[in-house]
Amino acid sequence: MTRTMSLGLAALTMGSVLAGCGLGASPAPSHGGGKPRSSAKKGPTVLDTKHPGKTSLTKKAKSLKPFHTMGGKSHAHKPKPIPVNLAYLPPLKALKSFNPALTHYHQISTFIPGMGFHWASMVPGVVLMTNTHKDVTAVEAAFPQKLGMFSWFDPPTTVPNAGVAMTSEHLYFTAPTSITPTMAAMVPSDLTSWAKFLAVNPRLSVYVKQPKMFHGFSVYAPPMGPSLKVLVSSKGTISGFMVSEPAKWGWSKEYWESKGKPSKSKLFGKAYHSVLWLTPIKGLGKKP
């Protein structure tokens, strides 16, 4: 059965869930899902031809208003950061306490075995997944297929998003086979070292440590091409993820940089970044 869903630029074509499991399907436009949404335009309609789960944009999600920014000044009370023990799957509640962008995220899928519930916002960026206890189990990004097909992507698909064929990349915090509706809370994670993370994400074998750091964290990414970059702490723990979005698509309060101050990008020339931190850091919300 074909289902339709309009979720702005961060619309999640749930077929990408199956793609991440190696079954091939339509990916989630969390990164590059067509042209970006402006305040006066609606996002694309996404066709879900593969995935059996229901997806929708709830009334609550539609009514969400900006809370505070990543790159600019805050306009509301900032919650006190909740410490995270990366030996276990990080709770979504804790991540929200030091990731202002997550204020705009909403659940957009039913539970998908091997991944969990999908959460996304209305702009391109990192999509995350949770189990029934709202512990984060994985992250995802998607890219227009015209950028190329790479070994670290999920299996390719020809199902279009707003007329654009997409590719996706899923990164798991624990073995996908362990992500089930009945999995327990406080499940051990594979975030404590690059070696463990690589074991459950073997496609990352081509990733290399980049010459420049991001806010004191090492950046692991492929030598070339679009990707979901991994941020690693000095202790070796997986501490965050980052996706580049072309600056020409416009700025969002959810992005790391301030409006009108994009970073240099080898891929796009200039880009804004969607960043998801797994641990609190000093100066969160300020461009390094």
C-alpha cells in the first residue's frame, strides 16, 4: 500500500528504515530531502511505497514553536544538562536537556524492528531512533542520489522523494537485531569506543580521522563524499554526529551556526550543520 506524508524538509520516507536493514527501500530525507523549506513554502510530499508502519505529522508537532536556538541567543529557559553514561543507550530526555534542536523533534513512525521509533524535525538534519523506553538506538541522514552512491550508504533505492531519488545512512548504537519492542531499558551500548561502534557499523571501515577537530572533538568521516560524520571525544567515546546542509538552502534555528555565518564546506562550498551531541559540552550553541 502506498502512503503519503508531508513533513517539510525533514520528511522521513519510512522505506529508508528497511534500507538501513539491508532490504532496500526509500530513504529518509533528513539531509538533502529536496529543496529546503522557507517560511512561506510547504515541504515536499513523500511517497512511502515500502514500509508497513504508519507515519504522520501530529497536531502537536504542527503546533510546535521555536524554543531556543543552536547558533543564536536563547529566548527561553535552558534546562539543566542531564549527565549521560555512554556505556548504555542514551535516554532521549537527557539528550533534549543539552540539544536545543531536539525541542523541535517529534515522533514520525511506529516502532520498526531493528531500528525503533523515528524522530525528526521540519528541516534537514540528523534523524534519531528510540526504543519503547525512549532510549536512543540509532541515527540517520539522507542525501540526494545525484551526489553519488558510496559504500557507507544503505542499499540504494529508486523511490523518489519529491521527484529526487535518495540514499540514506543509518548508524546504530547497538546491534540492530537487539532493537525490538520488548528490549529492556538501560541496554549496554557500543558507544564507548570507535572499535565497538565500528563492529555494529561495519560500513564505516572507510572512515578516517579528519585533520580538523570540531569543538574539541575528533571528526571521523570518509575521505570524500556526503556522510553522517561521527564526533569522538579524547577518551575515545562516540560523543556526537554532524551532517552538512548547503547554505544556499537557507538557515534554521536548529543549525549549529548563526544565521548568515555558514562554515566552509568541501562538498557544498558553504554549509550549515545539524549536530546531535550525546554528552553535554561547554558552550553548547556557540560556533567553535
